[in-house]
Amino acid sequence: MPAVEIAAKPRALPVDFARTALVIIDMQRDFLEPGGFGAVLGNDVSLLVKAVAPCRRILEGARAASLLVIHTREGHRPDLSDAPPAKVQRGPVEKRIGADGPMGRILIRGEAGHGIVPALAPLLGEPVLDKPGKGAFYQTDLDLILRNRGIETLLVCGVTTEVCVHTTVREANDRGYRCLVLGDACASYFPEFHEVGLRMIAAQGGIFGWVSTTGEVLTALARTMKAA
């Protein structure tokens, strides 16, 4: 595929889709559905659900263009051996990681709540990375997968904007990847954090990356496929 320019902030970004991957961050039932970890903490999960449809659109577009698609899930081993005590011991006992919730033990791998929402279910062959921390590079083989595929640019979406998305973008930036964050396909329990988080990424000439929309990327993908 020839490189194509995508409208973005702070400036347009030329992208070679042959060296681009879509990374969908933590679109899990525990975060997005009533009764999950997010709701148990008192958050309005409908604010995160808004990102599902845009994520679905870019996921379908990426699959149609044969882009590498990677899904991530935050969660821990059932014995919590990979969960730092400082993380587990936050908040009331009944709302902590590993506690019993409506969808199984909270943020535990293999439990119903740990799974990705059905609308964004991974296809066979799409890597699914289980991460014990906020960033998708921490204690995973994401960097190895990307380098083995010659990936240079990441299309990043998911939840939450200011936590796991932001952490992943910062990690990617330090490793030399260019990140294009799809703002409409990200979300936060705190809308003001979402807005400021996106502004931080594109500030100072793109200190961590670029910010665009699913519409702009899909338009660029369509142009590229038509020209191929």
C-alpha cells in the first residue's frame, strides 16, 4: 500500500498502512457493562459504551484492509501472583481486584468480566494480550509482535483515555512507534479527563503522538485500497 496522509492534530500524518497496526485497549465487560468493576466503583459505564461503535467501525475497516489487529485485556492470574499488593489493596475489600463480582472475580483472567465485549470479539488469529498493568507493553510480548511484523505506526483506541490508552501511547512513543489516537473511539468515566488526555497527546507538536478520528482513518484506508 502507498503512504497516505491522514488529517490529525497537531498536523497531518503520512501513514503506510502496510506498516500499521490497530491496537484496541481493554474493551472488557468489567469496564463497560453494568455490574462490572467500573460500575462497582460507582462509575457511569454508559460513558465508555460510546466508544464501542467507533471501535467496531475501525475494527471492520482494519480487517477489510488486512491490517494487524491486536486486542488487550487488563487482568491478573487467579492467585494474584502478578498483582502488586499496592494495587490489590486499594479501596474497600469487597471492591478490590480478585473480589467476587456479578461477572466473576474482578479483573481475573478467565472470568466473564475479563472478556472483551461481544461487539468487538477478536477473530481467530488476532493476538489478544493479557497485561497485568496499565500499559500494553508492560510484561507482554507486544513489542516483539510489532517488530517481527515491521510495524511503525499504531492506531490506538479503547479505554480509558487517560489511563490505559495514555500509558500505552507513552510506552510506544519511548520505543520509537508513531501513535495515531482515534479520539472518538476512546472514552473515560470522566469526560473532562478524556478531552484533556487527547490534548496532552497532541500538545507541543505531538509530544506523544497524533490525534484523529475513525472517520479520517477509514477515509484514508478507502483511498489507499482504491489506489492499490
